[in-house]
Amino acid sequence: MEYQEEDYLLLSGIQHFVFCRRQWALIHIEQQWEENVRTFEGRVMHENAHNADFHEKRNGVIMVRAMKVFSREMGISGECDVVEFHPAPEGITLAGQKGTYIAVPVEYKRGKPKPHNADEMQLMAQAMCLEEMLMTRIPKGYLYYGETRRRTEVLFTEELRQSVRSCFEEMHAYYSRKYTPMVKTGTYCRQCSLNNICLPELSGAQPADAYVSEMLKEELQ
């Protein structure tokens, strides 16, 4: 199956989805957003990385910023912070360049490595888009964290690839139904930029439809 362009989801949404499905739906389906310090710092870092006019060649490595990518198979589109093209005999050719290269996506994050794999999933999705566009295979990429100022290598395993495919299938199903899941509360709720909109502390309250049904039963008795 191939998706039409008008049905594409934002690639970057997978990090919201992995962190919390309700957060993703509030942002991408209900179009709600509230910035906090974390999101502001992250946005500034990405704006610095996303200088689309900047191309650099260093020690034979070509660096391309803000490269637009998409996948018809997964129905997504977005941008890579940085894609490095490393010289390699088993790589692909690039227009205007001599030799062959392997693409290596690099994603910039403001903080440090997280206990969940949302960042790895986003990077994997970028790589899968590049693979589809360039008709190649990408074995790994990197996450750069602003707090540690270090790169973390991410190996693109088949398990990680399947997890990404499954996530986007679920996201498309929610989006087509315009469905916002109920929140699953946890300590991570305090770190969420949508805490004041989501109101997770009310998640244990009785759903409105159940309340109405109960009231109707009482009236009929």
C-alpha cells in the first residue's frame, strides 16, 4: 500500500506518539500545543541545525542540513536535522559528486538520552525515508544530545524498523478516525508540555457517556 501525499503524517510525530499516544493526538489531531522551557530549548537547537542553505564537505564527508524526506510506504514526511554522506565503495552516487557514499542521519536533541526509545524511533523513521528515496540501505545513524555534547550511535535493526512501521500504522488508524486516546498517567506527565491541557489527574474520573447513561437509568427507575 502507498499513501497519497495529502494523507501524510508528520514524521516527527512519532516521538510524541512513543512518549504518549494522547500527547500525539492532542498535538496532531486536535492541534493543541503549549510551549515550556524544554520545548523552547529544543526548538532553538533545531533552528540552528536546520540551516537549509548550509552544505559542507569536511574530510570527504558531505553534510546536508534540513533535508526534506518522505515515505510513500509509511505515509509520512519531514526533515532530517543533518544527513552526512560518507565515502564508501558500497554506497550510492550523488549528483555532482565523484565516488559513492553512504547516508548517515544525525538528529539533534536538547537534553540527554531518555529511558524510552522515542528518539531512536524518530531517527529510524528518517533513515527509512532516506532508504526509500535513495534506494539504498542505511545501517546506522546518530543522536546528538545538547546536554552531554556527545553523539550516541543507533544501529538500525530489523526489530527497530518493525516497531516504526507498527507505530505509523497505528497513528494513521487514529488519525483517520480522529481518535484521541485516554491518558495513561505516570511520572512523565509532569514533564509534558501539554499537562495543563491534558489534565491527567482527571483521567480517573468517570467518562461523560457513562455518567449520562447512569443518570438516564436513575430517571427511568
